[in-house]
Amino acid sequence: MALITLIAAPGGLPTSRATELAASWGCTPPAWLAENEACQMTGTAPEGAWEALQADGIDLCVQDAAPAPIKLLLADMDSTMIGQECVDELADLAGVGPRVADITARAMNGELDFNAALTERVGLLKDLPVSVIDQVMAERITYASGGATLIATMKARGALTALVSGGFTAFTSRVGAHLGFDRNRANILIEADGKLTGAVGQPILGAEAKVRALQDYATELGITDDAVAAVGDGANDLPMLQKAALGVALHAKPSVQAQAKLRVNHGDLTALLYLQGIAKADFVTP
């Protein structure tokens, strides 16, 4: 019997609806993790259920069984832990915003080679003052809903948390510190004389490097993939999501959703806690 988790925005999952679904699917009665927001049941969801529930603002996630205790959480940064793509924000201030944003969108949907796309985008930032990074952080970066609670709760349960980004250390170091991440890995923007040179440090941290980070941290902790959770939204996150036992495509690009087992479009980052069976009453407030 599979473990079924239903998640919605607060108030978006009426008790009566969940009860009706459980009965019609022949599942166990819903066990509530957050009233009118998240519940779990065991059984089998019928074909087409995911699409039908998406139309009603409800995420349906099916796991073969309850996950093992998670000891490692890896998270993408851009459009996952924060609401922006940092390279797009830098590009906007450099006067090449639309061009870079188009490349970013295509790369994140898997239409372009990530490494080549990143090299091209960073090249368009040549001669941008390094001080613009501070401006973007202060004026443009917003934190995704539920992120701080996710990190605080996982750390309270003894998990190592790592921000693993195809973006830049100039941002992950600050975002990671703000949210309480234990570690962060990302690409390095090369600078000289107070300006960006248009080059990115090598090797580029892409999809393979995210998997390598997962393996490195798991080895450090002496754990297997069964104890790993990961969350991301782009094509460069997909191999990491597929390797982790609890890999969640959160508000992800279409090509990523098509290949990810767990997809969340209506819940926020706390969905990763609900998928572990952690009730909202047990969340840790940072």
C-alpha cells in the first residue's frame, strides 16, 4: 500500500474533501498533519487523480512507503529558496535583462546545455560593478514561503542542510546564512578591480556537481540515499531529485515535473516536512 500525501495552500483542503477522496479510493481515513492543509492516507490513487486535483489547487504525492528519517537535506537556491534567479536580476541592472532571462528560462527547462548557458549569461555581465550584488541582495531578493521553517525543523531533527546552487557563492553565502543552512556550494563570479570580468570559476557547478555534492555529504554523514531529501525546480536539479529518496520538484519547470516523482505546485517548502509525516504542530519556528 502506497503512502499518499495531499497538500494545499492553507485552507485549500477541506476535511470533507479529503474524507470523500479516501473513501472513494478505498484508502485509510485521512491522518491530518495540518487541518484543511495537509493529510496522509495509505492506499492507491486512481489514474488521472493528480491532474484532477491540480485543477482544485491540491497536490497529490505518492510514495511507496513512509520515508526513512532524513539526515541530509539539499536545496536549490534560485526560484526555490528565493523567489528570483540572481543572474537575471544582475542582468537587468546591466541592461541585458530580457536576453539573459530568456536564456535562463530555456536552460532551466532543459532546452539548453546548462554550462554553456551559464557561461553565456555571465559573459553578458562583464564590467558590471561588484557593488551591484549588494544592491540585488538588498532590493530584489525575497525568500520563499516556508523555507526558514523547513531548515529550522530539519536541523532540530539532526539533519545536515546544504544549499547547492548553479548560481553564485556571492548569493548562496548570504542566503544560506540568513536561512540557517549548514553548508553551501555554488559557482564563483570572477572579479577584478571592483568589476565582474564576465568569467565564471571552473569547473562549473551544474547537474552533475549537485549529485556529487549529495554523494559527498552522504559519505561524510555515513548515510545512504534513503536518508536524503532534495528540492529544486530546474533541469539541472533533476538528477539530484531523482537520486534522493525524497526528491521534490517544487513549483518546477514543465520538463522537470514530467520526470519527477514528487511534484508540489500549491504547497510551499513546508511540503517537504509533510511528506515526512511531520505535523504542523511540530514545526520549528526560526
